[in-house]
Amino acid sequence: MKLFTVGPVEMHPGTLAVAGRQLPYFRTDEFSRTVNECDAMMRTLTGAPAGSRTVLLTASGTGAMEMAVTSCIPRSGKALVIDGGSFGARFCEICETVGIAYDRIRLEPGKSLDPAVLDGRDLSGYRALLLNAHETSTGVLYDLPAIGRRCRESGMLFIVDAISAFLCDEIDMAAMNIDLLITSSQKALALEPGLSLLVYAPAALEAAAEVPAVSCYFNLSSYLSNAERGQTPFTPAVGIVLQLHERLKTLVAAGLAAQVKRTAGLAQHFRRQLAGLPFRIFSDHPSNALTALAPTDGTSAHDVYLRLKEEGLVVTPNGGALADRVFRVGHMGNITEHDLDELIRAMKGLS
Ligand SMILES: *Cc1c(COP(=O)(O)O)cnc(C)c1O
């Protein structure tokens, strides 16, 4: 079985070895040191500006999206959401559930946001722009530098869900004016699901200081005060924190650029071999993280997924309205060009 999914993905031997060990007790100086080192390595890999803080949250990525929204935007504030698919829609759902007003810029599936659209709007009433750096449901990577510049000019916080973009495409919080960046364990970090990370730049920390807590579990201020001693308010996913530490050490040693280059290389290798096959790349601005494909010969995308899975090759099916139109091939995690060649051979055998 080989995973070409978007999370969980194929894990690396180093983190699998950590996952096989007995867990330690965690209210200790040793564990605090591990957490502090994760904080520092995350700030390095995200290009976080001086004074940024990392929060470790035991929750799937959606939990971190909810914490990001509720920690920085008060109930009296308003958000602007870019909705290009199911993850953009999730930001809207979060705002609705917690009672934060929002406006939505809805994009056609597979289409990127033209940053000029923001120039034509009055942005003065918004506390924050909520954006998924990479809309994982369709494979669209947004123009972060251009959107970040508009956020800075208009005084909106730029809150970026980089859950599937981190380590795949270039991200630099300081250079792109990102005030709060979210990622989680099961995408390109290639760890077990269950741990999320939020990197707050000083502007987001300042904004959050004025926002009253609306949740006990997702109360940012208790995460920040506990983090001062390398701890979390509640029992963290101890095992995944240890996996994270192992993985971040490897990534920092090699450098972010090397990791992005590796993923870009896999994506290009895969896409080169699509010529002549009955599939069209669905996104008008594809990320390195995955290739979203639409069959052009009338085959159901979901059937393609099922038939490949029978051969032990697990691509990612889409849900909802795109279920029969689109499936996705992930380029994250411990996969090689050789694995992608095997998938291409199987795709050729389908017709
Ligand atoms: C995977 C993902 C999430 C998080 O989904 P969970 O199932 O809650 O982990 C959020 N946003 C994006 C863009 C993602 O790719």
C-alpha cells in the first residue's frame, strides 16, 4: 500500500522509530526543552518575525483554524474570507458557528484569486483576512505576497491556513506579511494526525490580547503563558510532539529551500508524465503539494480512485460536488519519483 494522499501521508523512518517508543511523562524539564526547541525551529522554518510565538495545539487542523479565528477576532469584529473550495468554506462555517460576522469572496473551483479584486473593495471594516494558502480541495496555491501586501496596506490581519502549503511551497511570514500561520502534523510534516501548530507574529499577539476568550480549551492566553515554561495547559499529543521534534531537526538541518525544492521536483516529475493521458490539471495555479486531476474521457474520478486503490495505490478522492470530477495525487511525505512512476503506469493501465 502506498499513500499519495494529502494526510496522513507516508511517514519517514526517523519519525516512525520515534512513534514506536514508550511515551515519557511530560510535566518535566526534559519535555519542556523539547517543546521550546520545537517553537524555535518552527519560527525558523516559517520565517517568523522577531517576537513571534508558537502554540502547540492538540487538535486536528480545523481546531487550529477555529483557535486562530476566535483568538484574533472579537465577536464585534468582522472577517473577510476567501472561499475557493471546502477549506475556504470551513473558515465561513467557523465564523458562523462562533458568531463572527464575515464577508466571503467566492471563487470558482480550481480558480485562483486575482489580488486586484481586493483593490476594488473597501477593506476598512475588516479585522482580518482568512485565507488557505493552498486550497487543498482543488490544488490552488494563492498569491501570498500580493495578498499579504494588500492586508498590510489596509490594516487587516493576514491569517493564513498553511496546513498543506507549509514545506511544499515557499512561505515566509515576515516577507509575506503573514500575521498568523497555521499548520498541522499530518500533511507535509508527515507525522501522525492530531497536533497543530500556530505561529503568532507580534501583530497577531497584540490583537489577541484585546480579544476575550470564548472557549476554555482554545483559550490562547493559557497556551501562551504555559508556553513560557515549555508546557501546554492540557495533556498534549506527547508522542506527536516527539515525532515533530525529530522531523524539525532534520528539516532545519537541510533548510526549508531544500524541502520545497524536493516537493517541487516530485510535482514536476509527475506532471511531465501526464502528457497523452486522459486527465487535465484542475487548478489554474497548482501548488507543489499535490496535483488535482479531472478525467477528460468521461470516467468518474471516484472510480479512478477505487481502481487505483485495488492496486494498492491510494490517491485522494474529492467529496461533494467534485466527487466524480476530481481526484488528487499528493506529493507530500516519504514518496519518491519511483513511486510516482508506478502510479503513472497504473493510470496508463486504466483506459
Ligand atoms: C488538511 C487541511 C485542514 C485540516 O483538516 P483537519 O481534517 O481538521 O486536519 C485545514 N486546511 C487545509 C487547507 C487543509 O489542507
